[in-house]
Amino acid sequence: MNHLNIPQEVVDEVKLTNTTLKDVNYSEFVNKLFNNMTSAKEAFHHAGTGISGEAGEIIDITKGPWAYNKPMDEAMFKHLLEELGDLRFYYQAMLNMLGCTDLDIQCQNIKKLS
């Protein structure tokens, strides 16, 4: 469901590209690209600051329409997806370090919020 009035064809265009990922193991993809630094503590901090930094970029995007009456348009939508992807990368790196899956986190969250 699209509550931001982004044109459906723009949303569909993004969804169509998902088919290109059918043969990619995202966890392994992130493992290959993520800089593990020189210690587990540094890698853990790297992932945490990456998540925080990308969340800050998302705040900047959402602040535009809220505080400055900027349009919630295709450019904003694509920029937001880009930053969500970056956040997802660092989140996956953290999951990899913890030996958890996204499903593990979802289950814990449901348990906590129920």
C-alpha cells in the first residue's frame, strides 16, 4: 500500500527489478563487501554507525516534506529507497555478525510488541 501518493508505475518499476535478485544470497553479498575492519569490535561498531548514519540520511529526506513543504515525488521516493538499501546493507552486516536472520529479528519483535 502506498500512502504517499507516489505514482504506482514508479513503485512498480522498483518492484520489477526485484526479479534480478533471485539468484543472489544477500547475506553472502554483504559479507563480501562489508569492511570487517581489524577486529570484531571495530566491525560491530562499523555496522552500528552505518545503521545510524543511514537512518540520519532518511531523517533528512523525510524532513523535507514535513518541515520545508518539499514534494513527496519520484525523486524523493528513489532517494529514500537508496538510503533504505544502504541501511539494509549495514543491518545485514550486523545480522551476519550475530548469526541471526531477519526472520529471527521479526519473531523477537512480534514477541516483544504482543
